[in-house]
Amino acid sequence: MKHVTQRCAAVCGLLVWFSQPLPAQPLPAQPLPAQPLPAQPTKSTPATDDWNRMLLAIMRNDLSGNAGWFGPSETRYTWAWVQEHLDPAKRGAVSAQNSGLPPASFDRLDRDGDGRWTAADFDWSEKGPLAQKTSMARMFLMRADQDRNGKLSQDEWNTVFERLSKGTSDLDLEELRKLLFPAPPPRPKGPPPDMPSTTTLLQGLYRGELGSPFPGPRLGDFAPDFTLPTHDGKTKINLRSFRGHKPVALIFGSFT
């Protein structure tokens, strides 16, 4: 009965959404340069695809991980970019010498520690081999890190060892498997108890509270220009003024 009620609420939310006009898109502060038309008409824009994915995620009660438009971040500096610039022969690896970087900088991107860059080092997806290993290591750390400081001390390690060894001085293969690959906790059915209802999420999607349905800058585009006052109100900062001078990190967050 609970699932039927949620589905009815979702359908009612969609009916409300389709019965109202779309919100007007605000005009830019300055005229944007004309964009060339595509060679062939496309069925949908990336923004529309993102919005549709978000709608489906809400309807499925799945807003975890990369659901909806909460996908992994994009970057121009992929393994294909590295190969084009540093491995034109397509050998499948870049050594520290060929990278042209100091050892410390090279090691930060050599994520598997094999002394070379490969496609695996630049695979940041959740299904990548290094991400899977990191996930397993995180699960072990969460069980062993008693003081929750994000680190594993020798005392904490000894506590885990003593618990699994059950008084013996060693661990066999089966006990070691349970230590490194514990069974995941059962996933509760339905949305988390503190999750907004499907109707609330649908209303937030329509009102633009979960993001805008209009196209935004894509990978490689300039960020939209804006002017904002400083924290003391004595001056104003224009984003365009930094262009070509220094890198700028834009961080947008909701602190509610």
C-alpha cells in the first residue's frame, strides 16, 4: 500500500508539473555570442538529457551515487589526452621520465603505484578497478577506525586482529578473506527515512531548486560571467577580470 501511495503521489506531481507553464529563463546580463547551428537537428540537448535522468531517478527513488545528474565530473585531461601528448606511439603507458614532471607530481597520478601512467590511473569512474579497490579499503577502514579520524593506528589494527584471530597468533586464508572483503550491510528497502517525499522532489525539480532545466556551460566552455561584492562590501569582483591571469575555482553549494 505504501508503494502504491508513493506512485500515486509521483503521478499527481507529474500532472501538476505538466499543467503549469515552464518558468521563464532569465536573460543574460550581456548578449551572448551567436552559436553556429548544428549540421543536423538533434533530438535533445545535454541539459534536457540531464533533466530527464533526474526525473527518472526521482521516480525510481534512486538518488544515490551517480543517479540523475549527480554524475561523475568531466575533465579534458583524460587518458586519451595523455596519450595524444605523451604517448603518441600508443604503447599504453607513460614513464616518469617521459612525463616531464617532478617525481612527487608524477606519483600523485600514478594511483596504482606501478611506476607508470596507464589508462587505469585515469579511470575515475565508480566501476574502475582502482575505485573498486578504494571502496573495499574504505569499508575495512570504517570497521577498524574506532576513533573515526580517517586513519588506522597500530592499536586499532591489533584490535581487529585479535577479534578475528579469536585468541590465536595467526589468521588463515578464510579469516583473512572476511577481514578484507566483508559482506556489505543489507540495503533497506525504499528511500531513506530522512529523504524528502517523491512529490516534494518533483516540485523542487520543476521549481529549479534541484538544478536548472536550461542548458549550462559544457566541458571546455567559458564559465558565465558575473559580478559579486566581496565579503566586506568594499569592492566588487568580476569573473572575467581573472581570465588569462590565474586559475579560478568556482564552488557552488547549498548550505541548508
